[in-house]
Amino acid sequence: MYKRLEVAARQGDLLDGSVMLKITVQPSPTQVRLKLEGNLRGAWVPELEDCWRSASSGLDGRLLCLDLTAVEHVDRAGRYLLALMRRNGTQLIASGTVMTELVRSLERNWPLTEE
């Protein structure tokens, strides 16, 4: 069963994909995947945080994965949330140069253990 959330700043913004974020929750027996499409910025950062916290409360031992393969842009607040999610056990999945480098920079700058 999939759950899709679509959020946009204003009614007219649905026509402009640059301001929209889609979050699809894809549960399976071994993991819960949150698939993002669009831009993680502005008002959509707290939307993702709410979705993450909700999904985290119902994991029942499953892995939580955040699929960033269809994300175009992440602002500073979005990067901070991604770092927080990663530090709390969420696996980040990325492809493409920009998102892969973003995940690598989070791994470098926000290590999971203190060294």
C-alpha cells in the first residue's frame, strides 16, 4: 500500500514543479521507504519532518529509507533535516552527481559516531 502526499505553496504552484514536493510512503515487510520528488526547501522541510516522524513511529523493526533519486534541490534547512534523519538511522539513497555529493557531504560533516 502506497501513500502519496503532494504539497505546494499556492494553488498556482501545482503548475510549477519547482516549488512542489511529492512524498510517497512505500512500506514493505523489511523497510519503509519515503520517496521524494521535487524540491526539499522552505515549507516542505517541516512537511518531510512530520512524515519522517510518523513513519518512524511505526517501523516495528524495519529499516527507514529516504529515496532522494528524484530530488532536484535541497536548501540549508533541508540539508539539516537530512543530517538529523541520517543520524537517527534513516538510510539515504541518492543518484546523480548533485544528490550523491550531498549525501557524501552529510556523511563527512555529520558522522554517525564520534571520532
